[in-house]
Amino acid sequence: QVQLVESGGGLVQPGGSLRLSCAASGSISSRNVMSWYRQASGKERELVASSFSRGPNTYAASVEGRFFISRDGAGNSVFLQMNSLEPEDTAVYFCNYWTVGTITEYWGQGTQVTVPS
């Protein structure tokens, strides 16, 4: 089992920045992928960015160059630095953990990010 605890959401004006954090605990594998997804009201959940324990980070086209995903030194926490925020970025943001080679994934509880138009 892996537990994910997110923090850092909130209300920010267009053009502003926020930093989301996700701390993982439990049975952490050395080969994993930690990602951020988001789900806007009435829309499907979409992948925003992924951090691979081995490999480069990846980003959705809609956030590339504005959002940056990173990990702490131990690799058990993942962060999403969100810059130049737009109203279209308004959503609930979820942290996701996946152990490579398995079909099991874990989700955080979600944190709301609101950018008013």
C-alpha cells in the first residue's frame, strides 16, 4: 500500500504561481512513476506531468514551459511548480503513484486550484 498526501492548492490570480506537493509513504518501490493529473468540472481527468524514477520528466502540451515537476532527494515526494497560471488551469489536481511493472496505482485525495477569469 502507498499513501499519498497532497497540499498546496488554492486561489491565485491569472499569471500567478502555485506549488503543489505530494508526499508518498508506505511500500515505495525504487522503480516508480509519480504524476500529477487534473480534473476540471464536467471534464475527464487528464495527465499533467510525470516524474519517472528513471528517465526524463514529461508534460502535457497545455502546460509545457509553464509547469515543472520535481522530486525531493529521497524521491518520495513530488512537486508541481505551476507558473503563468490561466483560468483554464482551474481543476482539482491529483497525485498518482504507480510501481513500474505492476497494474496497481494509488491516488491522492486531490487539491483544488482555482484561477478566476
